[in-house]
Amino acid sequence: MCGIVAYIGKNQACPIVIKGLQRLEYRGYDSAGIALMQEGDITVYKTKGKVSDLQSFIEGKPTDSTLGMGHTRWATHGVPNDVNAHPHYSGNKNIAIIHNGIIENYAVIKEELTKRGHVFHSDTDTEVLVHLIEEIQNNEKCSLEKALLEALNKVTGAYAIVVMERNDPNTLYGARKGSPLVLGIGTDEYFLASDATPIVEYTKNVVYIGEEEVVVIKRDGGFTLKTIQNVEKTPYIQELELKLEMLEKGGYEHFMLKEIHEQPRSIKDSMRGRLNAVDNTLKLGGLKEYEHKIINANRILIVACGTSWHAGLVAEYLFEDLARIPVEVEYASEFRYRNPVINENDVVIAISQSGETADSLAAIKLAKEKGATIIGICNVVGSSIPRETHAGSYTHAGPEIGVASTKAFTAQVVVLTMMAIYVAYKRGKITESKYRQLIIELDTIPDKVKHIIDSTNEQVKKIAEIYKNAHNFLYLGRGYNFPVALEGALKLKEISYIHAEGYPAAEMKHGPIALIDENMPVVVVATNHSAYEKIISNVQEVVARKGRVIAIVTKADDIIKSLAEHVIEIPDTEESFSPLLSVIPLQLLSYYIAVGLGKNVDQPRNLAKSVTVE
Ligand code: F6R
């Protein structure tokens, strides 16, 4: 969490940094700040609130500077307020720092520094780090670079930092461990940022700073990359594929709505080059070298968090149903702390939109140490998780900016679906004709998703208006649609702040049924072919207790239509592909309820898009 951006060059730093912070605001938005090198001084402006509050705060104040850095915060240590906002100064105000991550041993260091006379103004771990750098520099009378390297060797935890020094208006320092940092190389100008989005309109040439690496950028002298052990590295300069229009709302009111509407395209892009609809074959290039490991795996462990964990649950059904490989789906955060049994014939699949989620990253590091094969399903190219995996497939959903994940989920599910079909076929668990039939049907999914968005949007909007003031929602689903019920409930919770629970429909009678009364909207995802009669019974159980049923059904399902108060019809498909369709009306429902309640859909309270703390 937290977004950092910095600039050194010939242009004005302030507008570039502010614009960059707006792009990074999805990473955190409880306070923001900027540091500018001005006539031999470092000026810091910071405030509680969003980047727009920072913009208002600096209006009319002097901002002339060609070296600057900014930060948008998601609080970990210390409440969100002006004082805890970044940048932070060292004691003598010679050095300023911005930081994304957590310094885990900050308390010990703070105690030590306090004894040596340091006075801290904030509750942050970051201020401790900048005081530590200052302490080393003062003690050893050394350069900032040397002090920085030494300090980074003393701290534990995670960081992406940018540091500037009052006495040196021509140098900017960046470093990372566990949190992302990208260097953009322009013509006589350089950028540092948490991801490439603030950089893309100025240059396509970037270097993803590696683990425990430091970059030193000189205004007129290029940059050097080294490890924190002071070993020089040869930078690998890559060309960005990101396009500027991908980062804009393109006429939609919110990024979330744009991203819901993008799904026909993002699903297609995730299939492109993999699913060949002409000769009905599948190819997963990124897995080639390790495909024998997956095909012969004793079991598959899936680690992920949040929405990505829900995609993992869909994959459990897919791999067990089609490929007959046992699957366990784990919350990454629990997995790593419970001494899991892992062996060399296990395949661990990490699913992550951002590729930066700290819990997922730590889980795969642990599994790797124990000899498992690690496969990544990530959306952000060059992020940390893909670097730690043996192989993987990117989801080509494009940048997802709305904090609530939508198109990333369907892209993850489609990639996992292709994997499961491919592995099932290679293991001889499905026939050639079933293999081809599945591919032909999968190829129709983008058009069906488009049809759902176009045909259900207005109806869902009306349903949202009716139920937007409900205090609780229940989401029910069976089989492949159980993870969809969980995902629908999560979407509603995170952007509308309405309490919602997802439940396996049959499990309802073991407890949650007590909640049902005439005030309880119950969303039933009822597109199943198998256990169809059972889901009808579950709907009847809700109706009998006066619950208000909103059912997602397959077109022409007259039985559920006669029972439910509202039915949202979607096209039929293979049961194993139904999550790709049934989730769409649930995304729209949560969106329109949140809009109806006047909530900040793209930046819900307390959340951040990239969760780089454990
Ligand atoms: C929900 C949501 C979160 C993320 C979770 C994992 O809409 O966005 O639950 O799914 O934080 O993030 P990634 O996929 O980046 O690892």
C-alpha cells in the first residue's frame, strides 16, 4: 500500500508528482504529501485526506522545483493525519524520505535513537528510518549513499523508499525490498514510482528495481544500480506495454463501471494466443517448461487473498472436476503461519491481480523453500510475485484501477479454466471431443458477457434502487456458483459498506436461515445444471420465510421465475464456465447500490488496491 512517485529533470516536478500521485491513489488515500527541493532547502507540504486535498493545500504556495517526490498513504503505523503523512524529515531536516512498506524492527531502533537524543514527531516507522540514516551519516561523516546502504542493512521488513538530501539538489536515491519501485528513464529526466502508471506518458523505458537494490540518480550523470551490499548491477531496461488511455475513465462515471464493461475485451485478451478457436486447441506458453509438473502433480495448492482467493475456489472445482487433481485453496495469510505440509510433487498456484500482495508473496516463498513448483497467475507485469515463480500465465486484463476487483477476477478465472482444460486433456481425463467442445464454448464467453452487461444493466439498476437501504444481504450459491456467491457478497461489502454474507446454499439451513425475514434480500445464484432441484428447494426455503429472492438464472428458467421476486436471466453455458457469467450481474448490483448510496465506489474507505503489508 501507499504510492510513491519522484521526479528529477528539467521540468517542474510538482505537477508531475501530483499527477503521478493521482494515478497511484488506488494504493492508499488517507493522507498525501510532497517534498520539493527549493533553493537549497527541502520544502514539505502534507495533509490528511486525498491527493485533491493536497492540491488545494499547496495552491498559492511556492512549488518551483525540478526535483521532488510525493506520497499517498494507507496508514499502517499511526493514524492518518498531517503529522504521520509522508514525506518525513530527518532531525536536522537535511534528508527527506517517502516510504511504502513496514520497517518491522523500528521500535528497537527508535528506542536506541531516542536514547541518543533523536526527537520524533510522528508515530511512523518511516521517520525512524530517516533518523537512522541521519545518525549513521553524522557518526561516520560519510555520504548519504553510504549511510543509506548501511541503514538498509540494519532494518528488517519491507520498503520502497525515495530519499533526497538538502545539500545535494542534483541527486535522488531509491531503494526497494518487498515493495515495488520502477525507474522511468526519459530524456534528461528520471522518474521513480510504485508502478509504471505515473511514468507512462513521459517515457516507455523502465527498469524494475530488484529486491534489495538501490538506484542513485544524478541529474546530469545518469543512474547507477547496486545492491544494498554495494555491488553494482547492470540494469535491465524494458519497454512498457501500458497505454495512457488504459488509465483513464473513458467516459464512464467510475473506473469500476468501466472495468465491468471492459470484461468482454479483457477475457478475450486473456485468451488471445492461448485459445485457438480455428483448430480448437489450447496453448499456455508461460507454463510449457513446467507443464509436466502440473500434469503429474500429486495435488495443487492455491494461495491467494480476497477476490483472487475466490478465483482460486473456482479453480478448485475446475481442476478436481475436469483434471481429477486434488486441490486445496488456502488464504495466503493463514497458509504461511501454520507450518503447512508441502512436498516436491506439489504445485502451488499463486493468484494475484497486483502481483504484490505481501501474504501471497510470503506464502510462495515458503512453498518454494520446501521444493514445490510455483506457478503465478498475475495481472501486473513485472510485479513481485511473477518474479518469485517458476512459471506462470499473466492475465491480460489491463490496469485495474477501481479498488473493487472485477475484470481481474474474470481474467483469472478464464486463465485457470484454460489451464484446467489443458491439464485434464493431457492427463487423459477428458476425451478429445470434450476438449474441443469446451474450447468452442469458452470462445463464446466474451460475447455472452457483453450480452449480460447490455441486457441486465437497467434491470439491475432498478433492483439496486429497491434494496439499497437494506442492512444485510445473503448471497447463496452451490458448486461452481458458491465462490460467485462469496464474491458477490465481498463486492457489496467493500463498496457499499452493507453487511453481506456468501454461503453455500445448502449450508444455509444449518444456521443463517435464522436471519431470513421480510427485510432480508437473498441473492441466489441459480444457474446450475447439476443439483438444480436442490437449488430450487433452497429458494423455496427462503421464500417460505418471506425472504426476498433475487435470483440469477439461466434464460428460460420458468420454475425459479415463478418463485423469486426478481430474476435476472443470463445465457446458458457449460456449468464449469458459469462463474464467468453469473458474477457479472452481481458486480453491477454492488456497483449500483454503492452509487445509489453515494459511496466512493473507486476508493472505498479503509481499503487499498495493493496490499503490501502482512
Ligand atoms: C476485492 C479486492 C481484494 C483483492 C485482494 C488480493 O475486490 O480487490 O480482496 O482481491 O486484496 O489482491 P491481489 O489480487 O492483488 O493479490
